[in-house]
Amino acid sequence: GVRSLAAGLSSERPLLIAVDDVQWLDRTSSLVLEFALRRLDGRPLGVLFAHRLPEPARLRPDAFVPPESFTRLTIGPLSLGALHRMLKERAGRSLSRSLLVRVHEAAGGNPFYALEIAHELLASEQLPTVGAALPVPADLRELVSRRLRRLPADTREALLAAAALSNPTTAIVPEDAIAAAEEEDIVRIDEQGRIAFQHPLYASAVYGAASRARRRELHGRLAARVEDPEQRARHLAL
């Protein structure tokens, strides 16, 4: 089915199949993709895989992409200048050069980590003095959790529902409640009302922070709201 779908789409126009975080693909998905892509030679089709090193991945595109068509690019950390521009655009403020250098070093040039650290710095009443520790706990999930705890209670409740759903939409999650999270760039909502977390870490932090009893109660309510029978079964099981 996947092979036929890709063949049909690529017969209409050139097709690109992209998989982010290929190291997280399950075995079944890996087998399906490899089976399909091996049988699509000669079509106007490209594949783009992002693989976080050094984590192992089940799917190795060099095993089914011809060597003459295979290109590997290693993406390094953001430069100091690029990080400055990103923080100015996304956080709305600039950091001093000395603080920017410290954030760059602490985040290892990782843009998501740097943005989270900057959010924590700018949310505090005063910036750290020279030598003071940056807000980078051993577990970045705790840093994200602290940011989420500053949101209104109804927004946190809406975020928990979105994190528990496989395909969250404003048909189930109240848009007015989750609006504050969209303004904080934690989620994005498209024109069809589909809700997506800006990074999987946000969803896992929201869901992981809830007690087991609260999650069970939430899944019980969601089971009565979702229309898809498989999703209803999933929520009832949880």
C-alpha cells in the first residue's frame, strides 16, 4: 500500500519522502519503508532522513539508495552569530555577548536547548551574575516543566489533553484554553484546528508531570469524546 501510494504520487510530480528522527522508527515502520523504497527505482522520488548521532537506527538508507545518489550531510551546532539571530527573533530580546557565549556553550549549539535556557533567563527577575549557574538542570525536562507551570491552570489542563491524544484538535481541546500555550510557542495550531507541540519534549513533560490517577481520569473522559473506535479503545485501555 505504501509503495503504491508513493508510486501514484510520484507519477504526478516529483515526490520527497522525509522522516525526521529516523532513530526512533519502530521495526515495522522501518521494514515497510525499506520494502517500498527498494521497489521505486527510476521514479522522480527523493528521500530525506534526519538521524541523531550516535543513536542507532534500524533503517539505513545507504542500504537501498544507490551510492551515486546518496549524500550524507553532518549538521553541526549553531554558530554564535546564528544563535544570536535566532534568540532575537524567537525570544524577542538579545542577550549580552558574555551571556550569549555561556548559553551557546551550555546548549552545545543546540537551538532548542539554547531557546529553553534563554526563556528561563528572560523570565527570571534578574540575569545571572558572572560565575552564577545557568538554568540548565541535568534533566532538561524539568526546565520545560518549570516553564509550563507558569501557564494558567486551564491552559495546562488543555495541554495535558493534547499530550494524551494521538491527533489533538480544537474539536476536543478548547482553543481558547490552549491559546496561551500557542502564544508562548509551546504548540502550534493550523487552519484545520490540528494541534502540534513544537517539540516532543513539551508533550512528554506535560504528560509525565500528571499523576497516574489524573491521567486515568483524563483518558476516561477522552474515551467518551473521540470518534475513532481504535482511539476510543486506546483511551479505555489507558
